[in-house]
Amino acid sequence: MQVELVSPERILYSGEADMVIARTTEGDIAFLPGHAPFIGSLGVGPVSIHLAGGGVQNVAVHGGFVEVSGGSVTILSDVAELSDQIDVARAEAALARVASASAEDEEAGLARARAQLRLDIARGVVGSKAGAGSH
């Protein structure tokens, strides 16, 4: 199936894949060739694109939408980063800045989740978060 991952600045990925796993706001979902049409909202979470030729392209996605239609998967996100393009030192610094923030501080919680996601994707730790739902 054809997969496109698009941000406002550019197309981050375009190519063939055997499977795509994404974290929607309702939980994780996998798309295989022939999947029924689908539109969903993405939260802050990983997207794994299982490449047709083998291998996996992991992506940190910070919200957006996923659409499955006519044999293709399109992911639209304002902010998305491929695993090999993540600045680990910057993500570690961001995580350190919000590490001591109050649990009630919603903005700090989101910043913490984004920084941790970047680090997990860059380090190849994908799908390891406890409590992630699935469809």
C-alpha cells in the first residue's frame, strides 16, 4: 500500500509499506493492505511504517490525522520527526526542563510527553509505553 506522511513544511515519507501502526486518540491501530476506509485523529505518539522491502521507519508524531482510502494511508501532522532526524540532546534538554513540573500542569505534561516520545523514537524504543490501547 502507498503511504504518505506529510507536514506543512514537506513530505517526510512517501513509499510502499506492508503495514502502518499509529496511535490515535482512541488507541493504537494497525493498517494492512485492503483496510477499510478510516479517518482518525492522532495524539502524541509513535507511528511505525513497516516498509515493503523490509525494515521499519519510526516517526514521532505530535498530533494530526490519519486517513485510509483506496489502498493508501495518508498521515497529516503539524509536527512529525523521522527517527534519524531527531536531535537527542535537544530532546533530553527539553525533558529535563519539564521533569520537575507539577503533575497538574497540563502544558508541561504535554511537553514532557513530546520530549519522551522523541527520545523513545530516536533510541528505537517504540510501543513500549504501558497502558497504550489497541484496536
